[in-house]
Amino acid sequence: MTSRIKFFKEAVKNLKTLGTVTPSSRFLANRMLKEIDFSKVEVLVELGPGSGAITKHILNNLPPNATLICFEINETFYSQLLEIKHTQLIVIKSSAEKIEEELNKLGFSKTCHIISSLPLTIIPEVVSSEILDKSFQVLENGGTYIQFQYSLTYFKKLKTVFNKSISLDFEPLNLPPAFVYRCKKVV
Ligand SMILES: C[S@@+](CC[C@H](N)C(=O)[O-])C[C@H]1O[C@@H](n2cnc3c(N)ncnc32)[C@H](O)[C@@H]1O
């Protein structure tokens, strides 16, 4: 079975937590990552990696001593991510609002970038607010929270959390086409 069909089957079973039926394209993955200076990355976090469509691109760019920490709640995707077996990859089966405590458990307190594919619009608002607040807290000053979405629904909310330090990008070569928000922590 191809990874696309596997993803589709998982999506049909879990529409309320996936928010899409197809993995992101390489064009969207590249657009998400294009402004990251990977030479300076030490710890990078990915929220909602799914079957690893963006994860693989992050790992290809990661410098030798850096670590990628992924948070995924779906059991099937979690198992698929474990199969990647990359020495710099840590996969945690936990919801994204646990970002701070899980990082602390691993001996880290901050991250320079958070790459998120979380379907914010279908996550209960109390949970998505906690995820965004905790993400802001664990980001280094000058670090970025990069999120894709298929609509502009969360633009205003992210603008509030990141004190207006946000820019908008768009990737047409994805199904569906997606907006990319780049939010910078400036304190
Ligand atoms: C739109 S899919 C994106 C998958 C992949 N990153 C891609 O771009 O193809 C969203 C992913 O977020 C995961 N997810 C949803 N809510 C989550 C949460 N609270 N914490 C961690 N992962 C979550 C889902 O299981 C799913 O794998």
C-alpha cells in the first residue's frame, strides 16, 4: 500500500484530528522551512508530523548535532515515525500542549523553531490556545512558530499571541493550497 493510501485510510478514520485526507506536498514542506537558518539549529520541534511528509525534509536539513522532537497523537502515524530510525529524531506520542513538560523531561528548556501542521480550527479552542501559549513560552527570543493552514481563520489569533510579529505566505502546489504563517517571538 502506498503511503498516500495509508494516509487516506487513517484520515477517514480520524477526520476530527487530522483535518485533511492527503499528506503535504514537498512544495509546502519546502515553503514551511525556507526561512530557517539550519546552521544555527540546536533543537527543533514539529507538532503534528503525521506520516512524516515535512519531518523528512527537516531531517535532510538538520546539522549533525541538532535534535528534532516530534509530537504526534495518532497511534498509526506514531508507529510509522518510529520506523524512520534517525539518530537525531525523537518521537513523542503526546498532545502538543505538553510541549514544555516533554522538552523539560528530555533536558531541554527552549527551541529555536516550531513547525506545526496542527489542524488548529478543529482542535477545541481551550486546547489550541494552550498549545499556542506554551509554544510561545518554549521558543527562544527571535525564534519562529511556523504553521500551515488551509484558511486564514487563525491569522488573528496568532497575531495576538505573537504581538503582531507575523507574516503570511501561500503555497499553491499543495492539495488543498495552503497558507503559511511565520510568527516570530520578540520580547
Ligand atoms: C493535517 S495533518 C498533517 C500531517 C503532516 N504533517 C503533513 O503535513 O502531511 C495533522 C496532524 O496533526 C496531528 N494532531 C492533531 N492534533 C494533535 C495534537 N493535539 N497534538 C499532536 N498532534 C496532533 C494529527 O494526528 C495529524 O497527524
